[in-house]
Amino acid sequence: MGKKKVPDLYRAPFPLYSVKVDPDTGLVIIAGGGGASKTGIKNAVHFLDLQLVGECQHSASLLHCHDTDTRATMNMAVGKGVIAAGQDGSCCLMQFKQCTQKEGKDANKDGKSKQQGNARLRAGKGDKCGQDGVTPSGNTSDMKDETTRISVTALAEVQSDLNPQDPLQKVVRFSPDQSLLLTGGTDGHVRVWEFPSLKKKFDFKAHEGEIEDLDISPGNKHLVTVGRDFACSVWSGNQLSMSLKWHETVSHIDEKTYRYLACRFGKVEDQKDALRLYTVQIPHKRDRKPPPCYLTKWDGRSLLAMLTAPCGAEVISSLAVRLYYVHESHGIVVTDLAFLPHSVKGKNIKGSNETALLSVAVDSRCQLHRVARRRYFPVWLVLFFCGVLVVGVVLLLQHLFPGFI
């Protein structure tokens, strides 16, 4: 689609690295920060209240700010009332819920340290926000609804990356049934924990070098991982089942000129049992004249390649499964994407739009991109016009050639 200016939905006082939408409450959760460097840039998780204004416009207001001390959240996954946040080489689990002011005070009193399995539990930190127009959690004068509070309680912390030089968790996922928590990092290991017990189930070397992304199919049958070692691997438990070869679908591409960046399973609309896997391939090295990136669609059950298509010369940095493109929306690296759910508690939050996509970037902006609903003609109307056209042609021929019929 053509170049256009997308207005900011929300502007945070720190670089943003992750955005998620809680499907149960409709809360938009964004996170990021300046890390451990002493620059004065905060590290926090913001909870936004997304409201539909009119038929297709949206607005967002800050409900709560959870301070993450000296560690920025680089990636996160949201389950039922739980956030799994990647902070340095650890995965920090936090429980959140909407409550009244009284309930929120009671919840803060209960934030105490506990021990659970092999995970190291932490005491809940006081939530605080500082400068740049961000509302402190104790000050409710700027909040849209004074009775609404977000209570955040630290649950546990697990070591998710053991790189001896610079440990960093790159990706975290809950399984579709939320029975498993999966992480990947710079040490090339995939670690799988049973949830919520956090008993470690698997810990295996999946790639040589960093893991870029991973996803698990419904029913936990296939675990797919992609790494900087040019590999896209399919695992059954901790055993390698197969390696996917996207370049074999494009005859002129050499295997080592592109690497995988992202992978994601997605369901097919109107086909209950159909499943697809999508992978993104980007050039391993950037040339003066940049080559295109590629998107490959695989059958999600047989894992056979179905289609590979170029998707522009701009380097792809994040993947969410739906077809949509906005040219230079942020003007800098987009760090995460999330689609709005179809509805929250039976309430439509997309308005008259077909869908809406949230994006965050290092420029601290959170933007919302709306996809207008496509217009369709009813079948009966098409048939009616076809009938009128046939009758019109017959009458015209009868007029031009008397005795035609």
C-alpha cells in the first residue's frame, strides 16, 4: 500500500521492544527501557486501556506503570493473567489483574518472596514511574477510570540463557494450551518448562549461535526454531524431526545467502482443521543494492513448502500472521507486532475495521494500524445482475435482428 503517516496511539518515555494484547481484558501491554546503563531512561511495563471512539478510531490511556528496575524487557508472552518477560538472561513471570483501589492495596501487601520448584522467586517490587509525563502508580488524578487498578505481582524468575559472555533471552512463548513455557537465547539452547510448576522439561542445543525465534503448533506436536546458523528446525520433544529448506523452492537462491529471522503458526480462516507455518528469510549480508526478503508458507501439518514470495527490500524485523504492509510507518526498527483480538468479553474493540495491528519501535512510539473491512457483493445480487444482463442482451439482439427468437 502507499506511503502514509500513521498517527501515534501512545508515546512512551523509553524505547519499546515488545507489545502484546491480553485477549481476556483487551489491555495493551507494552514494555522496554534503557537497560542497565545510567542514562536516566526508565525500564518499565505499561498497561494501556484501549477504547473504541466512534466506528473505527481508537484511543489509549495509561492505566498502570510497572517499574522493572535496571532491566529492560526485550520480549514477552502473555498468558491468562500472566506475563513472561525476557530481561537479560532471565525470564521473569508476573501476574496481573484488574481490580478496585482497595483490592490493589491488598495485593501489594501480599507481594512476598516464596520458593517454587527449581525457580528462584522474587518479592514484588513497588511499582513506580517517574518523568516524562508518566503517571506514578500512587497518583490516580490522570487515570481515565479512578476505580480501575492494575495489580502486578512478581511470581518467579528462571534462568533462560547461559551464555557466559552476554546472556540474553531472545524469544519466549507459551504453548497454545498454556501448559508449557518455551524460551530461546544467545546460547542456542531451547528450554522448556512445565507451567505453572516451572519444572524444567527440556534443555537442548537447538542451534549454533543465537536463536532468533520459535513457535509451537496447537496440540504441542511441532516445535519450530530458527537461528542465525541458517537453519530452521522442527523438533518432537527434544529430538530433531526435520530441517526445513526454503531455498529449494526458489532455484536461483544459494543456501548461505539468506538466513531465517522469524517463524509463526497460523490458522486458516473458514478451514477449521487447516494450519500454516510462515517463515521469514532475510539477506545474511546487506549489499549496496539490497536484495528482497522472502516469506515462505508451509503446510502446518506435513511441513511441506507451499509458496515462497518476495516481500520487499526493506529488512523485515518482526512477524505477525496476516497480510498487511505500511511503508516507513516508524522510520526505525519495528521491534514487535500484535493484532487486536476479534472481541473481548463479547465486546467489539475493532469497530467497523476488518482488523487492527499494534506496532512498537525503538522510537518509543506505539501505533495502531487499521485495515478497513473489505466490501463484498452478495451472491444473490451478482446473480440478479447477471440475469438482467442476459435479458438485456436477448432484447437487444431481438431489436437488431427481428425474428432472432
